[in-house]
Amino acid sequence: MSSAPTPAPPLAALALSRHATDRDHAARSRPALFDELWEEPGTRVLALWKGRALLTAESVEAATPTADGWSAPGAGPAELELLPVDRVTSALLRVYLGRTTVATAAEPPGSAVVLEVLTDAAAQELEPDEARWGNLRTVATALSDRDAGLFTEALAMANWHAANTHCPRCGMPTVVEQAGWVRRCFEDGSEVFPRTDPAVIVTILDADDRLLLGSNALWEHSRYSLLAGFVEPGESFESAVEREIFEEAGIRVVDARYKGSQPWPFPASVMIGMTARLADDQEPSALDPDGEEILDLRWFSREELWEAREQIILPGRSSIARALIEDWYGGPLDEPPAP
């Protein structure tokens, strides 16, 4: 009797999966919660404008310019500027994000943090220097666990609210309740809760341990990444892997296994990292890109990926795609593979 296969080890800590905040869900139901928080001297505001968060002046001034922004090794740390409540004069939306669980130089553990989404005018009044407003994709790997978790949570909630201003049942406007975690329909009182869309992203290997990468029709011609797709209703992650790879690449894969997950609030996904291998009866040369989403497909050995580093663009350092590729590669992609 053969023994069961050894499970693949999970991915190391992913940039957007880190957190150091207690979301404190029990407090959300208190009608006067924001009044209570505004009475606490330690309450802080995370200001968000056009999907970007305010960073400290010190971290911006110390930043090391790179092709990946802050996210390359050696770049200085990025820090969120969490503000006293009286610094923000107006906001389009407030959401209670929870209480921090670690200490920083500026805030003790247990500090309450509230997201405030700003208008253009409020953002310009608060900080007109656009360099102070950081993009999550760019700064994610340079943020602390606390700041990465807060920024990811804040952006995901801001995007959800922007997409759910009206009731999905009747089209009437919805009102924000439960400290920003529920929207209720004016007409029938039904409640809408935050949702996220699961998508599988897959490391596909052939019998020679080569990695399959594809170029998406929406990207520049030289950009390659792992194949990915949304999980359909009534479908498991494993089934989604098999279906998506056949649809996009024309090949059958087997032995789909979970590796790790990462929220991806661009605008509202969670990426489910998986591995799979080419079915034994499939030839690697049988690749057939669908021509709509995927325009080109290529198998890479580790050495071939290293040799192609000047010709192709690979996923950014904040993405789970990068982590999955480096997990197969055996180390950072900006270093040659181990012999």
C-alpha cells in the first residue's frame, strides 16, 4: 500500500496577509461607537484618498527610488501616518477597523483606528503633496505587519462601500450602519454585508519541473505571470484550478493542492494560491492559449527564467504570484537559481 503524498509546505508570510489588529467586531453594534471613540485621546484615523493612504513625511523622505517603488530589497520602511481625530475635518465614509495589538513609537497597543475616505478637497487640505499618498501595491512589502493589515482592510472596505451604494434587490439607496460593516436598504430594510471574490492562482509544473507562465491580453506584451481565475458558484478550489487551466491554456492538470492565500483588494478579491501538475497523458507542447484572456504561454526552467530576466516582466513583490514563483524558484528572482 502506497503512502500518502507529503503535503507541500505553506508559503511564507505574504505581504497583504499580515496583520496586527483586533477587528473588535463586538463593538460595531454600539450605536454611539464613533462618539465614544472620538472621546478617546488615542483614537487614530487612517486617511484614504483615491485608494491611497497617507504616509509619514519621514518615511517618504527616506525612501529609496527603485523600479518597484518601495518594494525592492534595501528600500527604507514605509509607515502609515495615523492621525488624531481632529486632524481630519470631513470624510465621505467612516469605518471602524479595530484596535492595534502591537506598540509603535507613536501608538500604544489597543489604539482604536478608524478609516476615513476623503474627498479631493479634504485630502488637499490635509496633505497637498501627492508623494505622501502611498499606493498599497507599491508600499506593501515595506510596511510593518500592523500597517500592511490596516491598509489592506481599509482599501477592501472602501472599495466594497463604493460598489454597494444601492440595494441589489430593489435599487434603492443603502445607508451605512454597524460602524461601517453593514449597509441597509432604505426601502425594505434588508442588510448587505461585505463580500470578497475568491480566485485561484496556480503554479503549474510539467514532468521536468518547468513552470508555466502566461501573458494576459490586458498587459504589456512582455509581462508574464501565473494563470488565475475566479471560483465559480458551486465550485471547489480544486475544480476551479482544473477548469480555469483548461479554459485558458487548453491542457488538463491534476493533483491541485492548496499553498496559501492573500487578500487582494483591487478591488475585492482573495487569491487562493494552489499548485498543480500537468496530467501524465498531456504533452507540454499541447498548450493552446485562449486568445482572449491569454495571448501567450511559455514553460520555463529555473535557468531559463533567470536568462529571460531582461526580456520579461514578472509579478510585483506584493503579489502572491511572486511568492508562488519564488517558492518554486527556490529564492528571490533577482538572484540566479541555486545550482
